[in-house]
Amino acid sequence: MCSAYGTRLGQSFGVSSLATLLATPVRKAVFAMTDVRLNTPMERPTAPLPRDRAYVIAVNLLPLQDHEMWIEGRSVSRGPLQEGAVMVADLQQNPTFYAVGPFHSIWLQVPMDGLAINDGAMDGVLSCATGEAIADPFVVVLARTMLAMVNCGHRPSQTLVDHLFLALRGHLLDTYGAMPASQPRNANRGLLPWQHRRATALITEHLASGISLQSMADACQLAPSTFLRAFRNTFGETPHQWLIGKRIDKALDLMVDRCISLADIALSVGFADQSHFTRVFVGRMGVSPGAWRSASRGKALAAAE
């Protein structure tokens, strides 16, 4: 099916009409997928793509011997382009594209207000919107699935189309979501989904050895003070306090096995020694590790009887 979106993009590439899928999966924000095919070499770069508060995601489906992408007149990507390469650009920055040879790609349009976390929130920002080629197999699979729906010979289910764009939206936010530059630095905000996942994974991976605040902040692309505030807003405690809680949780699991000494448990979960472990355990649980283990064994025996 064709639409105004396909017509506008077609005009940029110098073709009359292009097949398009549309969806409004969140807050009436219009997402679009357009199938762009050129069987003859491009004579010149595209006209500037229609300016909009949206991102365009180009998914290359044919190897290209040469290409070039410009953002605000500045070249940001050029040279051979592999099948499956993905490029993301901000439509407010006048992206322009050129390719040598037959060309086939899927162009996805993602509105910024459709990336907002909730109603009234600022528009979503994607850290990958540089125009440079990146590898993202998940986006490629979604684009090929949408292409198959366009070519299926009948009108696709709108519910399925909406869910595909919701999957794309969730992936973009989890993988590339970033804080808007205009958002106040002291805003009462938590970690974004991908930052939440990355921070907790890092702490879990370094449970015994610990990990620095700087390393976690770098992994989440935030300044240390901003990361600390966002972490506290998300979890209600600092990263160190959350780490200590996870160490205690791990110790509780190990203490079920009475063959493991408390000293060994203390060292294995990251405490300096058994004395350190005991002080922290009492502060968290209200009883010593030995008393907790005895009480736990008593409950187990009573249940067995």
C-alpha cells in the first residue's frame, strides 16, 4: 500500500511511489516502514529527506560497492556497505543519502514523541542517530518481517503491524535510549531500561570483587553523579547498598548447605572476612549468620517431621 509517507520518501529518491506500512502503536504517534528499491544507479544524492521530529532508520538489503550519508551537509558515512547494515539519522538534521549500483533498503520512520517513556515525558533520544553504519540484527529481522507483510498479497493484520513497531520501539529504547540534552540535569529520573539492565548485570557479575561507580556510570553513558542519582531514584538505595543486599542474598542461599563454613561463605560473596560478614548480616537481618543458620535448620527439621 502507498501513503503520504511513501510518496514523500519517493520524491527524495526520485521515484513515484513506494510500498509503506503505517502504525500508531503508542499515543497516536505514527510509525512508518517504506520499501525503497532502485534498479538503476542514482544520478545524484537524494533531495533532503522531509524534516520531521522523527528518526529514520535505513536497513540495507543489498551489498553496495559505495555509498555516502550526509548530516547537515557533513559526510558521516561512506564506502562499501554490507547487506544488513543499519544507519540511523535525525530527520531534523537534513540527512542526505547516495548509493552506487542497484539499491534496496527498508526505511523505518520512528517519531520522537513515540519514544517518550510516558505521557508528558520528553521525547525519546537515540544515541545511535549519527548516520554511521552499525550492526543490529534485531532491527534487520524486524525490517525483513515487515517487508514480507508488504509483499504477502493481502492487507496485513494491523494488530500484527502495531506489535512489530512496538517491538522495534522497545528495542530502540533498551539498546540506544539516552537522556534528552534539554532535560534538567537535576531531573528526578531513574535509569532507562537498558541502563537498568546493564547496571544490575555489572553488579551481579562483580558480586565478589565489586565494581567502581565510574565503571558503572561509563557503561550507562552517564556522569558518575548523574548515574548515582538515577540509580537511587530507581532502586531507593545506592549501588553499594544494592551490592551488599545481593551479597547477603547469595550468602543466604549458600548457608542452606551446612557443609560450607561461614568463613568460606563470607569470602566467596565478597566480604573481607567472617567478622565483616557478621556485622553486615546482623545489620540487615537482625540476627547473626550462625543464629539464622540454626533457626533455618530447626524450621527444616520441624517441617520434615
